[in-house]
Amino acid sequence: MDKNISLKFSKVFISGGSGMVGGSLRRKFLRMGLNVVSPSRKTLNLTNYLDTLNYIKKESPDLAILSASLVGGIFANKKYPLDFILENSTIYINSIKSLYIHNCKRVIFLSSSCVYPKNSPQPMKVDYSLKGSLELTNKYYTISKILGTNLCNSINSIEGFNYTTLIPSSILGRADNYDPEYSHVLPSILKKTYINKLNNSGVLDVWGTGKPLREFLDVEDFSESIITLLSTKNTRCTMNIGSGEGISVKNLIFIVKQVVGFGGDLKFDLSKPDGMLKKVLDVSDIKSFWKKKRNLKIAIQYSFRDFLLRNEFIQ
């Protein structure tokens, strides 16, 4: 991170501070000498409006990073649709409304690239959101993200408030989620590949065809992009953040195999859904003042090291 960057906020509120993105930002903000409050779920239940309202009133932050969400892969989204739309929508409404009521002027809301239509033109520009049918595999999660963005946009119509929505590519890195039901494509593949190596399995089963293109960004690069953005005079309501580079799931697995040291073959389960065939972001806005540092293989190596340190493979 650029050591010359300084931020002038008296107190920063981070929701989801124990997660991958929130945790990375919290560590960076603390190193910058900022006063950070990042309550755990036990301390603050964001699905409870009065608790959230009173907490924001007590802490009175002038910057908020909203990264708390119920997230998951295709399996979890299909199995628990009500949880994904209800819990996330409630969290976003409670958080954003409380911050607005207590006059927090600067907010970063973290959305998802799933807000773009299933057959969106590529690369995906911010203007393409809501201009087509959504991918059905995570529709309810997506609707909650669209709600959060529109709450922020409505507040931006009020003078003095700057509530920015960031749409990242798939993020990987320290503190990723390897739960079998809730993990995304990269952590799921990483864990399965390592377990197959331990079991001396000669075959790795993969959902779908392996053809879909996905875009990935290391979490440290993502958090640095947010800090860089906060140091500018950006007034855009919504921005994409990513590498702008797509890779097929099949080629992604080849890199994971190299990092893990697994020599087995791939077996694609064509009965399982692929999701969107291509998800690559248009990142021309952010590239004007920021660029990533870690390539994908190095980012996966960092993820694998964290995975081993946390003993995720024993779960």
C-alpha cells in the first residue's frame, strides 16, 4: 500500500470485520492509526434494528464499511433462498438506515458481481445492472444486494452524503470461507484438491463443464483499492473493482493443482449447473488511479498457506 496515503476520519465502523474483506481493512486501518470499531456478531446483531441504531448512535462513526453478509456458493443459495434474501436485506436496511439517521456521511457498501444480468455483455459495466434477467442460482442473494445499492443511491440524492457501492470480482485470500455449503468456487476447489491429495485420489470431481470464465482478486489488493478510493475525491455512486482478467474454471483448477501439488485427473459433473458463463468486470474507472499487485497464482499460494495454517482441511 502507498505509504503516502492518509485518511482523515475520526472513527471507522466496519461490519463483518472478522470476515475476509472486513478483516483485511481493519488491519490496514489500524496500521494507519485510525480508530476502528468492528463489533462481532455477539456484540452487535445487525438483524436487530434497535441494537444497530443504538450502536451507531453510541459510536458515531464518520466512515462505515459495510461488508457483513450471509454469503455462499451455488449449493447454499439453492438450499436456503429465504435466508439469503431475508437476512441480508435486513442487515443492509438496518445498517444503512442507522448510519444515515446518525449522520455518517461516508459509507462504502460492498455488493457483488452477481447483480449483473445472466447474459450481460462483457466486460460488465455498471450501467448493465438491472438490464436483463438475473442468474437463477443466486437470485435471492442478488436481490438483497440490489436493495442495498438502491438504498445508498437514494441517500446520495441528499446533499453532503457519499454512499458508494463497490462491485468486486471474486475475492480470495486470508480468512476465506471453506465451509462445504457456503464456500465459493476457489476455496471449494482448493479444499477438495488438497483433501484428494491427502487421500491419494487419482480423480478430482468438478461441478459443471469447467468452461465458465471467472475473475479473481486478492483480498489485500481489494482492501488497498478501497483505501486508495477513500483518499480520492470520488463521487461516483457505484464502481467495479477487479483485475479485469477472466480465467476459465478449468484453467483455474490447473493452477490450484500446481499450488497444492495434486497430480490427479479432472472429472466434470455435467449434471451440475455452471452459473453464468462469463463474469468479467469493466474496471476502467478504478484503473485510472489503482492497479493490482498480486497475480492469480501468487494470490492462490497465499490462500493455500492460510488454509493450511487454519487447519481447514480437517473439517
